Amino acid sequence: MLGPILFFVFAVLALVGALGMLIARNPVVSALWMVLNLFSIACLYLTLNAQFIALIQILVYAGAIMVLFLFVIMLLNLGEVPRLPAFDWRKGIAFLLGVGVLAQLLYVVALGLGVAPEMAAATEAEANGTAAAVGLVLFTEYAFALQIIAVLLLAATIGAVLLAKKRFV
């Protein structure tokens, strides 16, 4: 019973973070709102029993990508964003209501055609969402593709190091 409640709490928190990111005038504050959004999405993954994806969300996006964004913001020395014209709230509310009605219509059509997605069982989602399950599939079914990707990444790293040097050897 707590799972659906937490899901909607983190969904609202993700929406608040996204709106804060869009509304903030200072680029650094906007990036911090984006970090809140990314953490909320990671918590959404946790409520869906996808622990591995939640961990990758935090490490890759909230960690590495946001550090890169902050470095770019600081190197560009961005000031405040210029003022935009006044926002008409009636049009915004009408848009949200239209999206809600469209979502309901699509849901009814999907149920009528029998193509609505079905939720996976909690035990199945919990068993497949762990890092051990993902690693087992990655190193058994996709071992050859993983090795090819490793060779390509190694070649790209060597090429980047050679291009970054002042003179070629």
C-alpha cells in the first residue's frame, strides 16, 4: 500500500523539480533543480523495484552529467536568463486539461483494443531489477556484444589520448 503512495509523492516531486528548473533565472539554481528531478526519478525507479536502474540514474545522471553541466555553466560564465513575456495561465491550464483528456482517451482505446500494458508481478520485477540479475544476463546472453563494446571504447579512449597530445608519436 505504501508503494503507490510513494510513487505519486516522488512523481509530484519530479514535476516540481522540472518546473523549478524551467522557471529558475540563475543557471546554477536551475541545475540544482535538475538534480532534485533526477533524484526523484531514481526514487521512482526504486518504487518500481528497479534497483539497478535507480543506482545508474544517480551515478551517471545526477553525478557525472550534472558535474559536466556545472563545469560548462561556470566556464561560460552565464548570467541571468533574460525576462520572458508574461505567461497566460489560462492557456497553460487548458493545455494540461487537454493532455489529461487525450491520455484518458488513449487509455480507453488501448483497453478496447486489448493492447494496454500489463504490470509485471512484484516478485518478477524485484528479481529482474537487481544488479545481480542484470549482470547475469549481460555476461551470459550478451557477452560477445559486451566485449565488442569494450574494444570500441578502448579504441576511442586511445584515439582521444593521441589527439589530445601536442605532438604525435
